[in-house]
Amino acid sequence: MNALPTRSLVLLAGFLLTFSVHAEYRPVPSKVPEPRREFRAAWIATVHNIDWPSTYTLTPSQQRAELIGLLDLAAETGLNAVILQVRTECDALYKSDLEPWSFFLTGQMGKAPSDGYDPLEFAVAEAHRRGIELHAWFNPFRSSATERSSKSSKHISRTHPSLMLSAGSMKWGNPASDYIRRRAIAVMVDVTKRYDVDAVHIDDYFYPYPKTVRGKVYDQFDDSAAYQSYRRKGGKLDLRDWRRSNIDNFVSTLYSSVKSTKPWVEVGTSPFGIWRPGHPSTVKAGLDAYDHIFADSRKWLQNGWLDYFSPQLYWRIDPPDQSFTALHRWWMGENRQRRHLWPGTASNRILSSEDRGRPASEATRQIDVTRKYASPMGPGHIHWSIKAIKEDRGGLRAKLRSTYAEVAIPPASPWLGSTQPEPVYVAPVEENGGLTLSFKSAPSARWRVIQVKEGRGWSTQRLIPASQEVYRLNKAPAEVSIRHVSPTGILSVHTVLRKQ
């Protein structure tokens, strides 16, 4: 629908008159192109202070300034989402009654920021102010990523030591434990309830990655006691199927739990990029995630236990044994529920020792692949990690700004709700060569998307929160279109104003 219905035009005109009888812009019917849809994101890792905060010795004000710098960088580059790690080792980078403050935030587990600020609350507000979604990223089972400081007395490794298993230098909550799985889900549901996040996101750490000795792969920890208990109670699955069933149970229960809390909040997962070697047939090498970390991620995708699926496709396009393109197309073929498929790309490998000679153009070539073979609702991708953009590896920023020249909003998720939000009611005031838009509140909307027309063409300016009351265009356009966006990405009818 490209024009407001007559009743809406009458109501809008009345609303405008209550603000200014001298307004030079009037509502008109007009054809406006749909805004471009593409998910453009980057991970922001907090574990080991990879991305933010850069060190746990920063003061709270320095942390905030550093995070604002990353969000400004994301907006300037053209991203519309960030995936912020808020649970690294059964800890919290936010105020929590369930788990202690993170070591990576203050240098002491359980110690809160000295001025009492809440990093997640701050991050959500600042991201949304810039038209950027904030996805809260959780590691579900790792309980110790570092032994550099002692664990808080409230940490799960101290309160439930019998449920911990060693995995090399790390500790892991046993995924076979009902308590461990429920605890991880309770943490994510708690964040979903208390924070205005757009999604919850889990990474690829399910059972720990195996160790390899002289070319032979070994499981990291001994969970035989839990398995024997399962068998004594009548369990029939063999060891490896039992492990996979524990993770399947976790993933499906997480999805239903988030949906019963806030149905529109998305659930995303970023598993290892190869389900099993040989799928597709050209991909013959790589970790067998199905058998080594017990992640049957193809099942999760096929069953629709997620809203977006971001396999970590960190290889280049050209090598046939682990081709980005071949893997992306194979995963698309497995997407029976038509969910979002937005792969992770290894921007951090540009000009790195891990992949010598990889140019920044590899990142943009991979974006082109995701656009050519896109999910039904629109393409997308996630950069690992924002540090590569911050460091401008190989001139990456300029290439991304060119690739993202047309502003895009995230694709819709109509399976989470397809109700169209109410139209936009807006009062325009032209002054000092610009146009100030004042909005009436809209309870059914989450965002507003603003498009302008100059000459013959329309362009999308940006996404703003629906809670924002005023927006200013520094240059008054010939026409401006504003649409509400629902929490699930559904657009309202246009409100189009033309300069008279």
C-alpha cells in the first residue's frame, strides 16, 4: 500500500493543524519505494577484552566513551545491528541477581562498576539512538575462560562445583545437567524481560571443541558419570546421541522460553560453519561439529528453533574444500522453515597471520554472495569482529561504506507477528533551511524509517526509535515519507509530506 487511506489523511491533517497552521508541508498520496532490507552486523566480544572494554582497567566513563566510539563507527560504516557479548563465563556484563559481575568489566568477578552504571542498559539506549539493533550474546555453558582472578563466591563454579567439568584450561558446566541448561535459559529469559534487547544470541560453544593429539581427535572432558546415571534410569541413547539430545533440548527450550516471554524478540545462533564434512560434497575437510561438539545445527534450522541462523563461514570463496559460497548455498538449501540465514564472515582474517594475504575485497565479495543467494525476507551477514572494522584492515571501512551506500533496515520476521502498525502522525516545521519533524506516540511501533525525495529519486535516510519525539533533517527535502516499523519488522502505510 503506497498511500494513506482517506480517513488517515483526514486524521493526519487534523493532527498537523494542532501543531502549526502555517506548516509548508502537507500530506499527499505518493508512491514511495520500499526501503532496502539487509541485516548488517558485527560481533562485539567482551571475553578476554577482545573488542570492548579494551581492558578491564578502564573507568566507567572511559568504558562508556569507548562503547560510544564503537557504536558511532558501526553507524558511520553502515551497520544496523551489533551483537554484544554479555555472558562470557557464567558472569554478567549487566546488573543481575543470578550471576556475578564479569571479571572482564572490572578486573574482579563480582565487582560492580564504581559509579553504578549498567553497561547493557547503556548499550541498548545508545545503539537504538543510532538506529542500530542490539542483540545480547550469551555463552551458555563455559564457566571459566580465565583463572587470572578468583571466582566470586556467587559464581556457579563455587555454588555447584559438582556440575563443573574441566576442558583443558577452561571449566564447563555439564550440558547433561538439567540445572545447567535451565540456568542458562533463565539468564537469557531474565535479560529478555528486563532489557529492551532486539534478540538473544548464542554462539558455537556447546560441548567444548575437541583436542587433537598426533592427528587423532579426543573429547575434552569425562562425562561418563552423568551418562551412566542416564542409562541406569532407563535411557537408551548411545553416548554421542545422548550428548546431541542434551543440546537439542537446550536449543528448543530456549526458543520456546524466549517466545513465551516476548514473542517478538528474535533468537539467533552462530554455530560452526560446517555441519559435517561432505555436506556439501565439495567440502571434504573440517571439524565434524555434529560428532565433536554435538551440535546438530541442521536439525535446529530445519525445525525452526531459531529466527536467524548465522553459521560461521570463515573461509574464503575460492578454495573448494571449504568454500564460503558452497557452504552458504548448502545451508540455504537446508532452510526449510524459511528463517533468516545471515552467515558470519571472518573480517578479522584480512591481512592476518591466520590467513596471509586475504584482502579486504574478500569481505565485500562474500557480501555479494549473500545478496545473490539470499533468505526469503532479505540478505544479511555478521562481521567477526568489529575490531577488524575499527582497525580498518586492508582499507575495509571504505569498501564497506561503498557496499553499504544505500541505507538498509533489517529484514522482517513475519512468523513472529504480521500485524501492521498504525500510521505515523507528524507535525513538520521548516526552519533555517531544514525540516523538523515532531511525532505523536505510537504504542504498536518499535522504529520509524524516514525516506526523502530530491529530484526524481527516493533515498532512505535512517531508522530512528519510535519513542523518539523529534527528528531534524538539516536540508528540507521536496518530499519526506515516514513509516512505522513493528517489533517484527512489518511496515505501516506511508505518511508522505510534500513541500507546497
